[in-house]
Amino acid sequence: MAAKAATDDKEAKPLRHGYTTGSCATATTKAALIALITQEPQREATIRLPIGETVTFQMESCEFTEAMATASTIKDGGDDPDATHGALIISTVEWLDEPGIILDGGVGVGRVTKPGLPVPIGGAAINPVPRKMIREAAQEVLDQFEINRGIKIVISVPAGEEIAKKTLNGRLGILGGISILGTRGIVVPFSTSAYKASVAQAVNVAKEAGCEHIVLSTGGKTESYGIEMYPELSEEAFVEMGDFVGFSLQQCKRKKMKKVTLVGMMGKFSKVAQGVMMVHSKSAPIDFGHLAQMAEQAGASEELLVQIREANTAAQVGDLMADTPAFFEIMCEKCCRAALKEVGGGIEVETVIITMKGSLLGKVTIDDTDHESDRDRG
């Protein structure tokens, strides 16, 4: 029993939050600027986050000359490490002849090449809140030392181009590196804000690119299937929604998309069929009773229904019902109706369910654009 109690205590331990790339860039800028002014190395920098919290960052390095200074820190993602966890974030500050603050991105910070993002085309992918944080922190230091000279700040992430391959940046038209992000300054463990923000941006980029039909997928394999289904659509039309089905649908409706295609597998879409719109494995268990109800509706035998209720995974249920197309049509239709309920109708929704190996299990479309259901089985 003691061992069990120890395990429970460990599980109950609060998760440690981390800090955004924007916070890291702000701290390194402050350290570099103070080093440039004082000509003394800075081992740490304390900044105020947008949420009001004051945090001290340890510097990994700090070097300077009379004209330029550079400071770096390692991004700590806390207990929910993302693609940028452990990345070296560098700020280089140099004097300018003209007054004012110029902020730009260097190596490993992406450049915006498509409309629909909060940064103009051609600009460094440093989002508005981090831009404000960096500029304000720099201005405070200049005011503190009563300096009227201008400065240029360049944020770099040496591994940024490689890290960006693990993000949606390429699809969003952010090339050459990562984005400097953050609205709160901290990364909350298992928070949804960063992923939701990327989905919202992706839908907005699709809208700006003229897309009226978006294909939402739960991951890489399902996205590949969607691309094969709709080769005529531009790359902006394909958005990985991950577990955020409801949020992604709402973004599509908000941007007045005419059609949304949902592509996923049995596990997550068995939840969508129940009306569950956040389909992370920890958010809601698979309801095998509900799967059995759909199987019964499709004409499954009592023996098969028992097997479904006792199954371990939704994929296993998919295998059991592989020879019963009606089962997957029922599930697809339930997903479509749940999606329409989520957004209040007025859009065409298509649901496509595939196997782990990429084979089609079921496809149903409900066109609610004129509020009249039109079912197209495929």
C-alpha cells in the first residue's frame, strides 16, 4: 500500500510550466543590451511577463564589444516540452546612428511568405506580443541608463530551421525557421493554446489563399489520405487539427468555409460520433457500448456485439466490423451530424474514416448549406 501511496503522490505533483520563445528572446535582449551599455557580462536577466509574473532567466552566454553584444538562453518548455524545448535563443544588440529600435529575425527565425498571419509578408516571424515584450524591455533599459541612441535587435535560433520541420510553419508559409511566439509568456503543461493558435492561423492562411474547402486531419497519415482524395486542392487547404475537432470546425465556420472534410481513424472518430469534440486519449475514454449500439443498428449478431463491448481498442472494433460497411456509414453520419451541431449548421461536412494502414472504411457527406440534409454515401 505504501508503494501505491507514493505513486499517487507522484502523480499528484503539480506540473512545471515553461517559458515561451518570446519570453526567452525578451530576456536575452535585456541581458545583451545591459552588457552593451555597461560593458560587463550578464549572467541573468529578469523580465515581466504579459500575465504579470516576474521571472529571472539564466544566460547561457554573454559576449560584447563596444559596438555589439550577444546573449543567449536555453528555452525550457517545462513539463510539456514542445518542438522548441531545449533550443538556444540568441539576441544580438548593436548601436545605430539614428534613434529608435529596429527588431528583426536572424538565423533560424522564419520569414512570412503568405498573407493571413499577424506579421506582414517579408517580416520576421516574431508575433505581436513578443515584439511588444522585446521592444518594451529594451526601451526600459535605455530609459534606465538615460540613453538616447538607437539600437538594432536581431533574434536568432541556430537550430531553428531544423526545428521548424516539426511544426506547421512550412504550411503556413513561414520559411527558414521557427516563429517567436507567446501571448502569456509561459507554456502551461498540456495547454491547448499553442496548437489552437497554429490551427487558427492555418485556417486563416487558407482563407486568404482563396480556399473554400478545408480538409481537417487528425495527423500525418490521415492528412496524406486527404491529399490523395483531393489532389486539386492547394496545400493551404490541408490543416492538421490534431485532437481539436470542435475548435477547428468553429474556425472553418468563422472563416465562412463552404465545405469541411474530416479525415481520421476509428479511435478518435468513435468519440466524435458521440459528440466529443476534444478527442485526446485522456479527455474521454472510448465508449464501447456506443460502438456496440452502432453495430447493432448495422445488423451485427449478438455474438459480435459481445466481442465489441469487450474490445480493448476502437481499431479492434473496426477489424470486427470490417465486412459491414453500414457500420462505418452510421459512424460517419454521426460524426457529420455532431460536427454540424457544433457549428450550428450552414456548412457542408464530409467525414472519412480510414484504417491504420490507410484503407477507406467509410465516407459520408451531409450538405447543410441550405439547412437541408443531403446524404451522399461513398
